[in-house]
Amino acid sequence: MKRVFSGVQPTGNIHLGNYLGALRQFVELQEDNQCIYCIVDMHAITVPQDPETLRKHTLDVAALYLAIGIDPKKSIVFVQSDVSGHAELSWILTCSSYTGELSRMTQFKDKSKNKESAPAGLFTYPILMAADILLYDTDVVPVGNDQKQHIELCRDIAGRINSRFPDTFVMPEGRFLKAGARIMALDDPTKKMSKSAENIHSRISLLDEPSKIKKSIMKATTDSEGVIRFDAENKPGISNLLNIYSVLSGITVEDLEKRYKGSGYGTFKKDLVDVTVEALAPIKARYEEIRSSQMLIDTLKDGAERADAIAQKTMTRVKENFGLGLK
């Protein structure tokens, strides 16, 4: 079985873009792979966080992991900061990385734009991401397309170290979204759906009430043509809604275009509201059952122990190769 690793930041409620883009893959992959899924709280502190809010969001994401169908009997689910190997390996990788390659990371350039200076953690967090992956001898990393550059950096660092110390790291492969599966913001379909957007109607979160889902979809940006057809370049709004409808319902975009031929955007949006509410209702119900349970805490503690056992084997090998510690 191949080993799979991925993680999600605890920065608020997971939205539909996260779910359709990555988290549904997590559930599918656990059937035929050894899966390790992490809540990456150490990544979250690259920007200031309220401690209690961060802990709450960490548990929120853990509960959502289980609510969407990740099975702790099949997968390891844990909190990143509970396994010290992440920070330890990150420093070792930092010493084998270069400022030039880090400065080329597009996400860093976007987040530091128009600032005289930026937190060092924001600059180096791709190295921590590489440590997350390499710590578990990961074969496959299911991530969004926007993370391709980070996966390539991880492979570059691993290859650089392996050239000095052969077989130190397994070389991971990214498992990226299929074309058309990227979910965009409802208010501006030229941008990806984001937790941090000021407009709450730019996104649909997995725990949104049906009334909020309805308002967000009905307000979604479309165009003046009034024809329901997929054209990502010229009709990004309706194309985005068609993508959401298709992925949630299992109906192809082509069949949706035929179904709604001659219909207006209003009818299409109302039906999409029903499809979205129906798809998310079981997740919300399961989340509410799990969130305050002792089972959630026990799952995370057990997951951290299982993850740490794997991480320690990797760190023993890495330290020996780098000459760290006494024999």
C-alpha cells in the first residue's frame, strides 16, 4: 500500500472549495492506501492567532475530518504540533534550502506584496510543509493545484539531500485536481474560493445553515447572457456553478447543460441550492454529533502516537545521515 499524507490549516470553517478540491480525495484514498491526515496548526501561526480560537478551530477541523467520512480505523488523524518531528525535521531541511528558491514561491510573493518586511515563518513555511510530507516517507500528496510549486520544492529539497545521503527520503508525488474541479469564489469567479475573503457570500462553508447557502448561491455572480452553458473564459460565474452542481450531484456538466437548456439562471440556482443543502446536511449532522465528544480527543491522541512512531523512525535515519547525536 502506498502512504498518503495531507493536511489542512485550522483557520476557520472548511468551505466547499476545500471539500470538493481536496477532502473528498482524502476519503477516497483511505480505501486503498495507508493515509495520514493532519491538522497543521503550526502553519497557522505564520500569522498572529488567538490561542483559544486556534485550539477551537483545530478541533473543528478534526471533527469535520471525521464528519466527511475519514475513518480513524483506516487513517491516522492527528494535530501537527503533537508530533515534534515536524519542527525538528523542518530545521534540518531549512539548512539544505536556499533563500532564492523560497523567494520564488508565488504564495509568499502574494502574501508579502506591498510590505517592507514579512514574518520569517511566512517565508519558510514551504520548508515546514516539505517536512510534514517527508517525515512520513510519503508516496502521494493529495493537494490543490495551487500547491504544485510547494510539492516541487519538497521534491527538490529531498533530491538534494538524497544526492548527499542516498535513500534518506522517499520522493513524493502530488495528486492534483482534475481539470474543472477547482471551485471559485461565488462573488468573483476569477478568484478561488477562500476562507479569508471579507464577503461571507463568496463561499459556502460545510457548516452553513440552509438559509445562508441559499442566499450565497442566489447572490452568486453570473452574466447577462442568461444561457446555461460551460465556458470558463467567457462565462466564469455560471461555469463555476455548473462545476459545483456537477461534483455534488454526480451529473456531468454536459448533461446539466441539456437539462437546463432554455431555463433561466434563477431556476438553475434554486435547484443548485437544493442539491448543495442535501449534500452537506449529513456532514453537518455528523459534525454536531462528534464535535464535543470524548471520542474526538481520543482519536487525536491515538493518531499522534501512531504518527509519532512513524516519524521517529524517519528522524533516526535522518539524524544518523547528518551526523546529529551521539551513537
